[in-house]
Amino acid sequence: LKAEIIAVGSELLRPGRRDTNGDWLTERLQRHGLEVTGRALVGDDVARLETAIRRAAAAADLVLLTGGLGPTEDDRTRDAVAAAVGAPLVRDPAMVEHIRGLFESRGLPFRSHQAKQAEKPEAARWIDNALGSAPGMLCTIDDALVVALPGVPAEMQPMFETVVVPWIRTRAPSALVRRSLKLAGRMESTVDRAIRDLYDTPELELTILAGGEGIEIQLLARGATDEEARRTAAAVEREIRDRFPEDLYGVDDETLAEVVGRELRRAGRTLSVAESCTAGLLGGAVTAVPGSSGWFRGGLLVYHDDLKRTLAGVPAETLASHGAVSEPVARALAEGVRERCGADMGLGITGIAGPGGGSAEKPVGTVHVALADGSLTEHWGVRLVGDRALIRRRAVVFALDRVRRRLRAERNGS
Ligand code: ATP
């Protein structure tokens, strides 16, 4: 079954306004096994809206509209549905009385324009709105079920559950299971090559996304039942885990910082950080995780060289002979912060985020990370790409991933 979603409202076309109703509906529809084949944002314009409804009804089995059902002049969904059905809007006296009763029960004056909400094409059916005054409605156009729901999320969501879900259950007895697998330290093309043979798995959709924290492999498994869809997803997940035993760090909404926190807690260890180029981003990421005081001691934000020296204890000669962005300084930062913050592990990070400050020897994106635990200090030098913001973010991800890999290796006894 295919579904299309149309979010109505000129305000949604302004920058910064997000169609969160569309996101919510997409998630729900997919969960119930429907394929969302199109989403549109349409302003408060009857003709454009009518065109969008007709197009969606021709393309899909289910069309969901959200918003534009209120009583004001710019609420045009009703008119557009009527135009798409090809029938006039008719006022339903019973609905007028129902809405009048709602207003009176709340001690609010019922004004004549509110009666607009009681209009629908003759053949359409009302959908009760238990929480607001604007009822929804449903009708069929070109064999597609067209459902108009209010824009207020708290009103729309229960109406979707009580009307649309039962309709879906009778039409689409299939289930869908979604799973996200997250990988750090791999390129999109490498991952793509490594799992290409799985693309042909029946009843499975695989998508690779490159995000801020690495690569995400999204699995979408279909089945006649929940159990069957889950089995397909689990089998493919096991296969992918086998192919990336070290790089796969989490699933679904898990963040790298959460995973690192969990590993630290499991190992009963604490972490501290000394940051130069990321200047607080790393500490921020670690402490975004609830409960981080259990494994994070704190850290030093040592942007200037004199603070690397005085606060983190980096020897002046090391800074003078190697420069701030260098392996020896990263090592000294890691060891210094570990000791000064009284943590089990110290993470040091220094680099050139750009856009200025690069040289032939140390181009923009050069980042040195070191991890000290009292007996061993490891170092990694990398060249990260991107603009300043991206390089800083990637440096944080890279550093966190080193901690994760170290703890994982220790847990596996290597
Ligand atoms: P009501 O009669 O309750 O106003 P309505 O159907 O007329 O319902 P709108 O006026 O279009 O709905 O929107 C009401 C509010 O609902 C908006 O101010 C906005 O906060 C929220 N809203 C509308 N559409 C969306 C959307 N697509 N995503 C998220 N929120 C939305």
C-alpha cells in the first residue's frame, strides 16, 4: 500500500518551520507497513491544494492531509477537498450544533464563522476530534482514501490512531521493522562495497547514510507478520555485524558518546579530556549523556599554548620544538589531563580546524589525538576534511571512537 502526505499551511513554507506532523505520520505509516511515496508542503491556496490532492490520490492508496481545517479565512483544506472530489461543500446542521455545544460547554462565544468547520462534501464522512473543535473528514477520490486531519499534533495523532490505523489493518496485513546500524571509522563507499550482496535480500530495503557520526545503515524489513519482518531484519543485522565487528558501535538512536559512556561504566573507569581545537565540544558531547558524572571527571579547555603548559603540564620545550599541533603535544595533553583531573583515562586533542592556520607540513584538518591510561599512551594523527565546524565535529567523533575501540579491545582481552 502506498501513502502520500500533504502538510497544509503557508507558515510551513517559511524557513525554520518543520513539518513534524509529516515526520510523525511517515513513521507511523511505515511502521504499519505502508510505503510513503510522496510528501508535500502546500500553502493556503485552494487551487494548488486541489492539484496536490488529485495528484496524490492518483498515485497512492491513502492520502493524509494535516492542517488547514480551522475556522479562519486561510484554512482552505475543506474547500480543496471538495474541489478535488468535485462536489460542493454542504453545511451539516448536526455538526453545527455539535460545535456550538463544544463552545458553550467551555463558556466561549460561538461565532457564525465557526460554522464553516461544519461543512463537508456530501459524500465525505466526519472524523471526531475529541480534543478540538475542528472535525476531520474522509472521503474517496480515484479509489484512494483521502483523510483530512487537523494541524495541532495533539488533535491529529489520536484521530490517526482511531480512524486510519484500523483502515490500514484491514487493507495491509503486512508489517515492517526498521533498524539502524551505526558505524564509525569507515567510508560510505567501503561500507557500500562490503554489503552490496545484501541489497538483493527479498523483503528488505537497505540504505546507507553518511551522517555527523559516521555511517548509518538503515534496514527496512517487510513481512506478513511482525515476527517474520523481525526475523529478516535480525538475520541481516547479524550478517552486517559479522562484517564490521569493530566498527559497528550502536543501533537506532544511540550516539557514540552514549556508547562510550556505557563502556566506561561497564569497565568502572573514568575519563577526562584536554581540548585545544575542539575547545569544549568533546566535553559537551560526553556530558550530553545523562548520568555522565559517573564516568566523566571533567577536563581542560587549553586553546592557548601557555594554558597547555600551565594547566595541562605540556613541557615548554615540547611546544617550542614540535608546535602545538603535533604528536608529542597530544600525548602530553592526554597524560597531563589524566593526572591533573585524577581520571583513569586522559584524552588529548589538538589540531587545525581552519580555515586559516594551515601550512604545507600541517594542512587544515590535521588533528592529533592521544589516549593515556597510565601504562600506555596511544596516538593517532589524521587529516580530516570539511569546513571548520565539520572538522571540529569529526575530531570529536574520531577521539570518542578511539576511547570506544580501546575499551572494546580490553574487554575482548587484547
Ligand atoms: P485548528 O482548527 O485546531 O487550528 P487546523 O487544522 O486549522 O486546526 P492549522 O491552523 O493548520 O490547523 O495549524 C494549527 C497549528 O498546528 C499550527 O499553528 C502549528 O502549531 C500546528 N501544525 C500545523 N501543521 C503542522 C505540521 N505539518 N507540523 C507540525 N505542526 C503543525
